[in-house]
Amino acid sequence: MKNIFALIAMLSICMYASAQHEHHDIKGTVLFSSGAETEPLAGAFIHWQDNPSGVFTNAKGEFVIEHHQNAPYLIASFAAYSADTQYVSELDSTFIFILKEQNELGTAIVLAKRITYGLSKLSPRTTVLLGEREFQKAACCNLSESFENSPAIDVSFSDAVTGTKQIKMLGLDGFYTLIGREYMPSVRTINSYYGLSHIPAAWVDAIQITKGAGSVVNGYESIAGQINIELKKPFGKEKFLLDQFVGGGGRVETDLMYVKDINKHVATSLLARYGYRGLQNDRNKDGFLDMPLSKDFKVMNRWQFYTESGFEGTANVSFHTNEQDAGQTQYYENPAAGYGIEIDSKVIDAFAKLGKSIKGKEFSSFGSQYSFNHSEMTSVYGSSTINKTYQAHSDQAYVNLLYEGILGNSFHQFQTGLSFLYDNVRESYDGYRFEREETVPGAFLEYTYKPKETFSLVGGIRTDYNSIYGLSITPRFHSKYRFNKDKTAIRASAGMGRRTSNPLAQNQFLFASGREFNFVFTDPSLAYGLEQEVAINSGVSFEHEFRLGYMPATIGVDYFNTTFMQEVVIDRETKGKASFYNMKNGTRANSIQAQLDLTPARRTEVRIAYRMFDVQTKYYTRPPLSMAMVNTEVMAKPFISKHRAFINVTQRTRNDWQFSSTATWYGPQRIAGKIDTVLSIGSLPSTSPRYSPQFFLINAQVSKTFKKQFEVYMGVENILNYTQENPIQDADIPFSQNFDAGLVYGPIFGRMMYGGFRWRLKGKSE
């Protein structure tokens, strides 16, 4: 790992040094006029004409920018000041820009194409941006369904009875990704399994997906990556939204948003959702419902404000209740005879942000984040007379206090602060009872060296004291270099992440089985008797913009490695059993992704991607006549497709029609469990892995927008009607030890048609 850090540092230094020789630097100063006098203007933006990238002036109004011969006009701009443009003919000259305040601002029309999908050019991290229009290309009623068109995320069903979709990133389960709402940890502890499905997609304005270790500012739990969810704000473009969805299988979803401006400084919004599925479906005739019956209700109230003195913030509170019924069809006729599943959850959630810019210091500000979550869940598996019950309660609190500023000039930026995380979790299932109260105060510092928009180095470190696991230090490093007239970018990152495992909550697919649970405790004083999970993630990415013939194109390639120093292994390789234990130096996950984005015509977009995973996990072996842990063996992590290919084509028309189709090929996946084969009389049994067949999934959607306000859409998921054969093991004897509904690698429901409409009203200013 030291070699990786050293290599990244050397590459970054070499790239920066070479850049200094390849380009001439242009120096100058930006001033603003105040009556007859002029003063330096800090924070002014300098860029070449037709090039969006540039630099900012320091506290003295000074700047240094690379010269590009193809762009001789240099532009300086700042907020409400009129821009100043100068022609650069002499490289050795020092340029002075004088910006004048605009006393009267006339009506301005800004024409721009809002990016709905793409890699962030500004971020030093490998961050994919998803706009609202991107995840509306699919039937995404909730956030777990919003990543179908993003090659960075794998989406799959976790079991064959509840219909819950889970995500994977870099070949690792979704709970290794820090999922936050407006940069505050959100989907975690007992919400880690169903949490994404409880966030309505219609409420989401944008999503940022960061591969690899995230920022230390947002905590220490990011291992595979970070997903940030930006909800629609009261001071947004929409003042009213009604989204109605109707899908095959009797699914109906209604989302509503209403915004009220209290005055020019305060606005509030009310968001509500109701979902219902009341139709029983058993298409594969295995006696179990393919999708659960459900009722879902959620309401949220948001407030947003800002003041002339620089204070701004948001306050939010929500309540959510969800009921699901699944299992055998005969359970609904006779609950004492059939196998059923009843899930009931309630969540109260509140979060707020408050910030203040410092007058006279353009680059300095204070910020604070607060969140509280109370969750309850009760799940019953079995009949009315023979069953197992999972009960869970959790209280979570989070506070993050931040200060950002500069050291001398804007080349040297920093963020520092204090955080506090509190978890109180109580769970019980099948005779097991776990309780943990965990408090984690922490401090962090992140330094950014950014001499120009095209180059940045970010180093971060945080120290936390966990009331259960003690002191920990989490370092992280990121770098970015853009060159070739801003058309090519290289990024590198490395860092450590850690998390407290929640083995019951995050693996609830195990409850829909007859497996006997076995916890191998490392230390009874620890949470669940297990050590924290600790991993190191490192990676590099390459991006290049070019023209393929006449077509604008972008190609991107990235590689990431995640190595676990300490891990909680979920072992279901033995029939009828599920074991939980610590493993040192266990899983190693390698991820390679190549992506090509094309624009063959003005309103046509093509996205092609290929992704390969090599994820190997270490398990303890168990001799046939003994459960003693003697040796270990390494196997491919189950239910991960090593190879995946993807293509999405989107076509828009001048009269606001949109056609989108996606085809995904999934390679074979190892199925958990081993097949014993007797070689000969007296021979020891050998084990061989089982793999799923490869398959294709094809989705398509067409939509039409009328007068920018009313949109109608309809589509088909899984056009080829591919389904997994016999997704439930021993479905005819659900009370046996070998019954298992969690061995799922493909779709259960088959082809599904859907349709709906969106009615939007924008504010007067729009």
C-alpha cells in the first residue's frame, strides 16, 4: 500500500511539473472600481473564451493561468460586476482587469444545456453526476430503482419474496457505500436494507456518485464509494409537482410536492407519497407471490431561508410508514398452514443545515449539519403458529461542524471541523438479542492545493474515538490533473474506511430461509461480538474528450482496488446454515470499467460501458465431521457478475418526444453454496462452485412533454421476459432447513409494462 501512495504522489508531482514546461503562464490582477478608487478583488474568475475552466484570484486579486494559443481572449468576471475581456498578444505582459459594478441589471436570457449525466470536471474525485432527467428514463418510483442506467452501480433483487432491490458498487454490497442525503449519513444501521427503497425518486433533484474513498469531511464509513442525494428544495425551479405511476402487477405510486414562498427570504415545501400494490401475482407457479402486497406512505416538510447578512439554511422533518405482505398464496387463505412474511416499519427523520459566510473574507465560511433518525421494524417469517420474528429499534444522531478558509491565497484551501455520531440499536431474532450504544466524537482536516482549475491535490485526515472500538485514524488522498486544452483528465485516490457491521439488519434476505444462524464472537464486549470492518481503497481514472469522425465523444477508464484488513464475513456456503465471523485480510475486490459516450446527432446520446469485477473472499473451511475452523479457502464472492456490458440510447425530438432504451448483459454469477461430489468409494468429497447462466435485460421507455409542464410516459422493463428458474430453493417445503429464498441472481417477475404522467408548475421567475 505504501508503494501505491508513493506512486500516486510521484505521478501527480511529475504531471504538475511537466505542465509547467508545456505552457506559458499569464499573470495579472483583477481590481474593482469603487467611485474614483480601485481595490483588489478576491475570488474573481478568470478563464479563456470558449473554455469553462479557469482560476480564481487570491486575496490580493492576483492570478496565474496557463496560456492557450487557440483562445487569445481572456475574461475576468465576478458576481454582479460587469465582465472585462482582454486580447492576449504578449506572453510576458502583466494584465490588469478592472470590473465595474452594474447599477442596473437588465433582463438576461441564459441558454444552457443542463447536464443530466457525466463525470464532474471540477471534482478531484471520480464523481458521476446524475440529473433528474437521467433517472427518469426508467420506472424509478424509489431510489433503489434509479441506477438502472448508471454503469457505476449494479442493481439486483436481494431475495425472491420481498422484491427488495439492492445496489452494489465496485463489486461490494451497498452498505459499504456511504449513502448520504445532502452530505449527511442517511441509509445505515437498521435502514441499510430497505432504506433506498424508502426515498421517492420524484423528490430527488440530483445524485452524485463518487467511486473510492470519499471526503473525510463526511465521515469515516465510505469504503467502496459515496452516494449523495440532493432533494428538491423550496427555492427550486418547481412550485408544484404531481407524479402518478401505474405498473404491472397492480403497483400504483403517487408523489406530490407543493411549494409556498413565505417571503423573499423564506420558503417551505410539503412533499407526500402514497404507494399501493394489492394484486397477488405468482407467474412462475411456485406457490409464492412474485412481489409483495404493500402499502407505503411518506410525508416531508422542508423549510429553506437566507438572510442579507449571509446566514442560510434548511430544516426538514419527515414521517414514513411501510407495510409489506409476502409468502405463499395459501397463507392468505389459511395463515396457520401457509408460509407468510409480514413486514411493518416506521421512521421519523429530521435534519437541518445552517451556514454563514464571513463578511470581508470571500473564501471563508462556517457550516453545520444536524440529523436525527428514529426507526422501528417488526418482521414475522412463517405461519401464525410457527414463525420467527425480527424486531429492531434504532436511534441515530449526527452533528457536523465545519469551517473552511484559505491559507494566504486561494491556492491553499482547507476544511476543518468536529463531528459527533450516535447510534443506539436494539435487535432480536430467533433467540439472538443484540444491543449497542455507540458514540463517536471526531475531528477532521482536509487541505486542498489548487493553483489552477486544471490541477488539484487533496489530502485529508480524521481522528475518531469510538466508545466501543477506541481511537482510529482515517487518512485519504485525491488528485486531479486536466490537460490537453482541458480535454483529458487523470485522477488518483487512496484512502481508508471503516464501519461497524450490522449483520442482521443488512442481510435480511437470510430471514426468508430455514438457515440456522451461527455467530462466532471475537469479543463479547464488542458490537455483535465482532471487530469493526476496515479496508483500504485505491484507484485511478482516465477521461478523454475527442471526436469520432464528426461525433463528439468521451471515453473513460477506471480501476479500483479494495482490500479488507478486517472484515465481517457472511458465510452461507453450507446448506441450512449462515455464519457470521471476523476474517483478517479477507476480501480483495478489483474493478475495471470502460465507458464510451457518443453524440451522433444533436439530440441523440449513446452510452456504452463494460465492467469487470474480480472479487475474492476468504472463508473458513469446515471438515465434514467437525465445525472446527482449521483452514481457509478463497472463493469468488457470490452473486456478482464478473462481466457486465451495457448500452443506453436516448433520442429526443424537437417537439419534446424522448425515446430511451437500455440493454444489459450479465455474465455468470457464482451461487452461494457448494456441490459435494464423491469421486470414488472411500474418497473425500470434493467441492465445485455453481454458476448462474448469462442473460440479457432490455428496457425501453417513451415520453412526451406538453408545454414544458405536462409529461406522459410509458415503458416496458425486461422486454425479453427473462426470469430465474426456481428462484426459491425447496419452495414446496418452506419450513425445512434447506428452504431458501435468498439465492437470487436474476429477475423474478418477468416483463412489466408501466405508464404515468408528471405535471409540473414552475415559479414566476422561471
